[in-house]
Amino acid sequence: MIQIHNISENQQEFSGSRRGFLKGMLGAGAFVLSVQWKPEQLFAVSANASANAADTMGKAALQPSVYLALDTDGTAYIVAHRSEMGNGVRTSLPRIVADELDADWTRVKVVQATGDEKYGDQDTDGSHSVVSFFVPLREAGAAARLMLVRAAAQQWNAPEAECSTELHTVVHGKSGKKLGYGELAAAAAKLDVPKKEELKLKPRSEWRYIGKDSVGYDLKDLCMGKGVFGQDTRMEGMLYASVMHPPVLGSTVKSVDDKAALAIKGVKHTATIDTFKPPVLFQALGGVAVLADNTWAALQGRKKLKVEWEESAHRVFNSGAYRKELQETARKPGKVVREVGNVDTAFAQGGKIVEAEYYAPLLAHAAMEPPAALAVYRDGKVEVWAPTQSPVGARDAIVAAVGAKKEDVTVHVTLLGGAFGRKSFPDYAVEAAVLSKKTGKPVKVVWSREDDIQFDSYHSVSAMYMKAALGADGKPAAWLQRTVFPPIGSTFNADAVYSDPGELGLGFSDLPFAIPNHRSENGPATAHVRIGWFRSVANIYHAFAIQSFADELAHAAGKDPLEYALQLLGPDRVIPKTDLPKDYSNYGQPYEQYPIDTARFRRVLQTVAEKSGWAKRKQGNGFGMGLAVHRSFLTYAASVVQVQINEAGKVHIARVDSALDAGTVVNPEMARNQFEGAAVMGTSIAFYGEITATNGAIDQSNFDTYPMARMNTAPREIHVHIIESDAPPGGIGEPGLPAIAPAICNAIFAATGKRIRELPLSKTGLA
């Protein structure tokens, strides 16, 4: 049916919520086709929705694993123990289980896990959800399948070897008898769970779901406005809270005048949240909260607060002076983290010396959904609903903040409206729990966009120094690189000024080039803001500097950048682990299984060059193509960017081609989505991304001062090319990002002859 209503007749539906807006739009002049459900049913949101699903799974007849349960009606409940933020894990991980189970995907219900160590690592970061759980989840599905086969064999009094599975069914080959999974669930539950050595995983040729395109499990709900995000949660009788945080990190409340705030209609209370005791860890930042009947009242009340702060030592932080400090450090010898050959001797022998300095500023995450969390504290027990990347980390932080027992704290994971690493920090959930304990009521903490940008866990600022000596053949005989940035470790150790091996292994100490003399150094940097994880983390500035410098060397040597990049890689080989730092972390995975393989670098470079038309490119006159290649999170990725300089002198990205070798890709559709998104995000970083501070306080506050790529500045075309591989799975969410900024800057040089060694481009007038 089609309904057309006058807007004025439905004004009451626009409650200020996303669902209220959509409810109003159903009868506000929008064309609605075949709508047969009732709006109040469609948009009902309850904070205990995830608990209901978990209870249903717990009552299922067969529960052979924490990841899987099967009921007598044939419903297969599969746990998603990682957080869905557009990364596709609520689809990809359950489909791994479903494939080995031989389950009918239409009969699968995905259940979101609460924070609990029984599921293993639940930190949805580091692009390792599939990497870490590909085998365990396959084993979970295979164990359940074997139990169903054994149950059927017993009923038929037939040899187990004569039985096999089809879609959601066990089949006896000789007789043709069949039993559905639901019919066998109760009998299978009486059997022992098979040991790992008894399992026979499917060969690749029999995979039903792994490696096949699939839309997201939640796609229908998301399109209909039914997906529950952190901002959507609500509970009867709850208060809404808005927190005024200290403008300078670590400052404390000196005095509060809340008279005007309490006079705002709907405001009920104000409450002080203690500032964290260093180090920051996952603690709340501190400040003064205004609690009210609705978000609007809480925000308006906060504007009326008069708070005097006892400022911390971080008030000395000014971005201009700090940048000079980092750059001066980068020009001096640092701590050696990797050395091959003798760089000093090689430089002393002469050759063409090329030096360059690169700088990348602090970045904010600015995810679509700002932080929000709902908490209820009752009788020493806490229940929280939050869009968190780390439910166990959130639970532990809440335990510490409110003094509860670990077993008395439950963290439910909602959908995340973007995250990129920010929501690995649970400070907003801690705030909700603390305020619920203080008020005795359910409390929903809502951060504004300004809060989100000004009190983020920022991606680190960095300064890098590069130097090379070119031989007669144009190739580097010596290569020196230095990186200086306040480390993530400073958030967990207030005295940390040097980066740990894990961060240095993000595209810096694992340089894959065949250079006989090479040294990597790290200089100290003091953090003045909270430094956290960001999509692809230190790979962003390391790839920017190294891949930009490689392009500079290619032009200095008079060679094609693609040809030069392949020469830098040298012959196809696996780099021996002994050539790397002893403490090289390799993204937490065994080097024997995930070695650095230059043949895979070569493959993505050659693929992206072919697909982008690199050989036929025309350079200059405002048009240019640039390339970059990088390995991160065990995945090899290369990008070619085509830029056009318009009449106003601004850069426009005409096309991005990205090639990836991520080993076994569980869901190619999701992989393409992630790399397409990375191209847009990389454009935002290259064009606009910059956070600065004055006297310790962040200058930017919203998208007017921290802009993003929009339709007119985002790439016109994005093409993603997946290289088929039988190698173990690599990461997907982050590896598409590092090569974008250097490829853009290299393309600008090809178009204009102007070198870009500092981000963002907006500072140069090009964006």
C-alpha cells in the first residue's frame, strides 16, 4: 500500500530520536511501499533485548560450545562474541561456524555475547577477529556436526562412516534416510563433545559460506531502523546525563556553581565524577555531570554550569611548539630498534644523499555515533548497555570504578555506529555506572559531537626523518629512518615516552626492502592528551613517510615509481625472522605462519598497477597518479590514486584502485566494503585531519573545525581487487587505510611537481 499524509498531522511522531523521525516519515509525505507492520512494534527498543536472546539460546537442547546452540525446532543459535561496527563480524564469524555445521543460514539466529572471558579475546580491534578465531570457530561447527552425525547413526543403527550432512540435515548414504538437525538435537546433547583430534574440517572445495559474498546479517533491521545502537537504549525511569569534562587532561574540579543549571526545566541533579588517577588507563576523565529527564535538558543545564578547574601540568601543551619539539628530536640520533649492515659506513662512502622530514598531526576518530551508554546499579550489581569494542575491558573498568565484584557486572554490547578504536576505551560506560550508583537510578550518558572530538583518545601526532644514500644504480646503499611520537603506552604508563615494540612493528621496524645497510631509530615524546588506538594505528604515519620517501627516491633516481618500488623489494623471498628485531610482535601471530613475504608485496603492486592503467598514465598538467604499498595486520595492500587539480587549484580524487592479499577472505563483500570505506577515510585524513591544542585544550569541536570528506571531495570511483589466496586469513578492517595518504601525495607530485611532506593538505591550500 502507499500512504501519503500531511506532516502537520504527524508532528507528534518526531520525538527527536532516529526512530521517532522514521515513524514520522512513514506518514509525512514519504512514499511507503507494502508497509504492513505497526510503527510501535517496529521501533520498540528495550535495554534487555540482548539478554532475552541469550536466555533463549541457553534453553536450547544442544549446546556443544560457547559459540553454538541448536534447538529442537532446528534453530541454530550462533554467538557473535566480537563487536559489530560496520566491520561485518556479526556476519563473518557466525558464517564460519555455520559452514562447518552445514547449517541453513536462513535458520541461524545470531546472538550477541556479553563481556565474558569464556568467549576468548573479545577486543574488536587490531583486525584479528577472523585471524584469531577462524580455526576455533570452524572446530565449534565441526564438533556439533559430528555429534549430530553420531546421534543419527545410533538411531539408524548404522556405521558413522556411512552418514554425512547436507544443508541442516544428516543423511544415510546407503538407505537414503534423512533426519533434520532439530530432530537430532536432544539425542546429540546426550553424547560427549568430540575431542579436537576427532574432528574433520571441511576441505576448501566444500565450503558453502566461507569465501562467498554475503550481505550483513543485520542489513534488513538497519534499513528499517530496527538496529539497536548505544544511543538507542532506554529504560523506564532513567535519567539522561551530560558531562562537562576538564578542558585540559588530568585537571580536577576546584569549585562548582550549579544554581543556574538546576533551574533548567527537567534537570534533576548534578554530580561530580572524580578525575582519574594517572595513568589514564580505562578510567573516566572526570568532570561534572548534569542529570535530567531528557537529553536536551541535560545539555542545556550543562551550558549553565560554572566550573572552576585546577589545571594539570598538561596546560603547557601548544601544538606549534610541540611540533617543533618532535621535529628537533627526529633530527637527532634515537634509540636503535633495528639495524642491518653498517649505515654510518655506507653514508661515509658518499653517493647521492636524499633527506626528507614528514609530519602527521593528531587525529580524532569522529565516528558517526558519539559515545553513549546506559547503566543501572542495584544492590551492588551493575548492568550496562554500551557500543563498546571491549566488553571485558569495560566490565573490568566498571568493577574498579564502583567497587563491585566482577561476577556482578554485566556488559551488553549494542551495535556500534562506527568506532575505529575509540570505543575500545570504556570511559563513557564507566561514567554511566558511577552516576547510576550516585543517583540510585538508571542513567544514560550521552556525549555530544563536541565532547567526542574534544575528549577523544587521539591518534598520535608524529614526526619522521628519512635519509638515504643512492648508489650508481639509483638504489639505496644506505637507509636511515627515525620516528618520534607519543606512544599509546603513555595512556597506561604516565612515564612512557618511547614506543613499545608492538607500535614500532606497525610498518616501521618491519621494513621489507632489500637494502644492505638500514637502521631504524625511535625518539622520545611526552604525551599531553590521551593517546589511543585508531584504525591502522601507527601504520598511518609510517606508511605516509616511507612510501612518500620511496617515491621521492624513485624520482631522484630517474625511475618509474612502480619499477622502483619493485626494486626496493628485491627478489621474492620470505624475510628471515632473524633479520627483524628480536621483540618484533608480528601483530600477535606466529611468524612461521605469517612471515613477511616480498612476493605478496610484488603481487599486489603489479595487480593494482594493471587494474589502474598505470602503464598508460599521463602525468602533469594537473593530472597525476601515485602509488603506495604497505603490509599491516598480516595483509598486503597497494593503492593507486588518480588526482586532478581543478581550476581553483584544489585536488580532486578521480579514482582509487586498491589491491589486497589477505589470504583466505571469509566474506569478500565485506572486504570490498572495508577497503572502499578506507579510501574515503584516507581521503579525510589526507585532506583535513588535524587536531591541535592551545594551552592544553583542544581547538576543534565539530565538523566545521574538524571536517570530513564529503560527496564533492570523496573519490569519484573506488575499485577494490581481491587476490585469491590459500594462505591463512589476514586482517581486513585496517589494512586498506595506510597506503591512501601517501598515494594521494605522490599523485599530487606527479600532477604538480610539488612535494607534500606534511598532513593535512588543507594547510597547503590544495584541499
